[in-house]
Amino acid sequence: MPSIQPRGGRFQLRVKHKLLPKPYFSTFDSEEEAEEYGQVLMSWLRKGLVPQGLNIDAPQVADPLVVQIIKAYEKLGPVTPADTQLLNATASDMLGVRFSQVTSAWVDSYVKRLKMTVNNAPGTIRKKVGLYGRILDWHIRRSAPDGGTAQTNPFRTLPRGYSTYTREETRLLAAAPSKVLATVGRGAGKVKTAKRDQARERRLHADEEQRVLLALRGERLPGAKWVRPPNPDLEMLLTVIVESGLRLSEAYTLKVSYLQLGRGFMQVDGSKGRDGTIKPRIVPLKPGLIEKLRTYVEGKDAAGLLFPYWDGTQAGKKLATRALVQSFRRLFAHAQVDAFTEHDLRHEACCRWFELRGKDGRWLFSDVEICRIMGWSNYAMVLRYASLRGEDLAIRMLS
């Protein structure tokens, strides 16, 4: 069991367990931090697991645990909701690891484990490495002596393409796929494979959109064994997303008062602001969408929400998002729209903004203007979302 004793203005944690060759000692600035870390460590030991990198001989002074650095960063640093979610999911990766242990060799080993043990996709690996790179950057800047040179962050020395599975890693995973299973996260229990970056270029074709709308209106689809009940709210939500490009949470949190139908735009509480703050923007409304919204808002409270999916609380957002993602998944499966997700609607919307022409036949919006509409501050997102079909680009030369 862990015990905590005051030591010269600090607090020393002592953990004794049969899995440890000798008692583990660590010193913390506060009793609360020592107690919290002791509880986390004991929870792993009770499961029969010794955290990776736990070093009972590591120096205890002026060499903080990475988890301590993370806690300080969460209190003082620029933490976004996405950062918090990723930290909660990866906290065990850094359990027992001290700052001095995070060398280039350690980081190489960490990336290797993300591939071969956790079996993450390259994009997920880059997110984890990027997050811990930012955290250590923050710590190194704060701890560097005045006028001194800051030390190198090992997470920043990784070579280009580090997240891509090498030929050797691919060969090892393919050698005995029936014996190699992922053991962590949502991939637990699945055969490991060499993951690749997946570009989302799925467009919603006209016949697929027609089937989806028919299903939402309660009509029987060809070959369907049953009929879905009419769902005008979900139909309007889908229409708003695909004709505007709003993120799912931005759409279902819209208020009726945000719609300026007479002026042809709507106000949006952007969900990707720094530190989780709201990043408001103005999104233009296409004429067809204006007419549908005008009909939909009849009789609704101007101060209320446009859609009935959210209870107005922060916790309710997670429930609403989860429920709606499932609803769209079932809808697309029923309409036989294969390999299509709710988020693909935003990709489709981006492409429609690019393809939109004015009355004079010219393209209506520039790339920069579409960035504003979609809520991006990084132009690279245009290249990621603009899944323009080759046949559509060919038509431009003929028109």
C-alpha cells in the first residue's frame, strides 16, 4: 500500500508491492499529487501490470515525472478539449516515466510500441506525438535557465515519415496475423495490420442522396424489408450540414435566433476554437436552404434551439453526438449508402461550395472564402476536404 511522508517541504510517496523488486519512492510538491499518483500506480499493480518505464532507481530531485509535467500543462498551458480527450486516453503511456528518460531512443521505442502493440493508424500516432511534443516544448521553455540554451525535445527529432509502417514492420505483422492481436483501445481483440493513412474522398452521389431523403420521409426503398418512420428533424439536420458544411455539433446547437433568413446567412458557434472557446463565424445560406428553413422554423421559439437533440448542457453534447452518429449510420445502411459516414457530409458540403456558380456562370467563392465558411484557419484543410471528382473537373473545361 502507498504511504506519504513529508520531506523538507515536499512529500515522498512510498509504494511497496510484490510486483516491485523493492519499494518505489517518488517525491512530489504537494501531498495531493503524491496521493493521486499513488492511487494510479496501485490501480495498475492490482491488475498485475508494472507500468512501462517505471524506474525505481531514477533520480527523484529536479527530474519530474512526465505525468507531473502533464498536470502542470493542463493547469497552465493552452489545453483544448481534443488535447484533454487524448491525454485521458493515453495517460498510462507515461506512467512512471521521468523527464530525463524521454530520450531519442525512448521516443523511437514509444513510436514502435504505438505501431506494433497498440496498432495505431499513422494519423493517430502523429496526434499523440504532436501532443506530447507540445507538452515537452512547454516544459523545456519554462525550465530553461535565464539566458541559457533550451535542450532539444526528442519528440521533435523524429524523421519525416516516422508514423508510416516500415517494410519490416509490415512484414512482421503479416507473418503471423492469427497470433498477433491488438490489446489496447477500440482495436482490442482484432488482428493487427500495417495501417495506412486513409484519405476520405467519398462523395454523396445524387441517387444515394435521393434514397436517403426517401427513407427519411417514410417511403419504402426498393429491396428494403421495412419502412423507416418519417423523421423531418433528422432530414432537416442532414440538409443543413450538407448544404452549409457545419460540423455536427455546430448544427444541432443552432438556435432559431441565429438564422438571419431575410439577410441570407446564419450565425454559428464554431466548435474548434483555441482552448475550447467558441469561435463564431457567419455562414451564407443557399436560396433553397433558406426556403426549407423558413418552413421548418414556423411555430418555433425564437430563443430556443433549432433542433430537438441537445439539452443545452456540456455533458449532453456527448450524448447527442453519439446518438446522432448512430442515427446517421443506421440511416445510411438502410439506404444502402455504403462506406459513408456523418462526417462525410461535411466533405460533400465543402465540394459543393467549390462547385457553386453564380448567375454569370463563374465560380461563386474563392478558396479563402470557403475556408471562412467552413471555419478553417489552416489552408491545408482545403486540400484535405475538397474531394473533387475527376469527371466534375473535366466538365469545367467543356462548360
